[in-house]
Amino acid sequence: MKTTIITWGMALWIAFFMPVDVACQGMPVYDNTNFITLGKQIIESAKQTSELLKTVEFLREQKERIEKVSDVIKQLKAVRELTRNHQRLFDLVRNDLREILDSPHVRAEELERISNAFNAIIEHSLEDLEFVEDILSSDFLKMTDAERIAVLKEKEIRSKEMVGEIQRKAKRYRDIISFREMQEAINNRTTTY
């Protein structure tokens, strides 16, 4: 009897202090609305994923367009700089060559050599401009925009070198003329001793 009372006491104690979840276990209850809601959420998620993929494709296309525009802008900048360099080159040749050739201190045999040196630079400059025009206007040359920009940059650097070369040649001829003027002044001075 004592064991029965202890067993009943333990059973009551477990019943009172046991969590509610454990005490209420029974047959599981299925709610069909959860399956419907889950299906709706899956369909909505698929729609959002589809829209996200469309947005990613749109952004990729826009990026490609921006890169193309950027490449065109780089080409235009390179062409503009190339044009400026060639304009400076022609101005230097026109002004400096006229000044050098008009000097009375340039000998007759030097005139042709000076003219040829300046003309060679101008002819090379014109060939470069024609080549650049072919690159930009011809579809026969299968080049990417990056390759065109590289060629334009190379020609731009070459045009800067030609401007520097013209300036060095003009300075050298001016120095020769200045030396000859000084030599003439020394030779023609009047001595009063």
C-alpha cells in the first residue's frame, strides 16, 4: 500500500509539474492552409527571382553600353589630342621654317637640307593622320575599341615626339644663325686701337 501511495503521488506530481506540451500529445493536426500559403510563397519567390534575373540582364546590357560610350570618349580624346599636336607641328614648321629660311645667315646649300628635314617630318605626320583616319572610318580593319585606342595613343605619343623634334631642329638652326650673326659682328667690328 505504501508503494501504491508513493506511485500515485509521483504520478500526480509529474502531472502537475510536467510541461503542457508533453501532457497534450496526441494525434498530429494538419492545417491545409499552411500548404496553400507555402505554395503561394514559392510562386511569389519564383516571380521575384525572375524579375531579379531580368534586372541583372538589363544592368549588364547597360554596363556594356556605358563601356562602349567610354571607349568612344577615349577615342575622341585621343583624336583631339592628336589633332592638337599636329596643328602645333604645322604651326611650328610654318613659322620657324619661314624665319630660318629668311635669315641671311643660312647658306644656299643648307636651304634644301633644312627644307627636306622639315618636310620629312610633315610627310610622316600626314601619313599618321591618314592612318588614323583609316582606323576610325574603315570596317575592313577588324579591331576592338581597345586596340583602336592603343593605336591612337601610340600615334598621339609619336605626334608629341614629332613636335619635340621640330622644336629641337628649329632651336639648332636658330643657334647656328645666332652663332653666324655673332661671328659676322666680330669679323666686321671696327677697331679703334
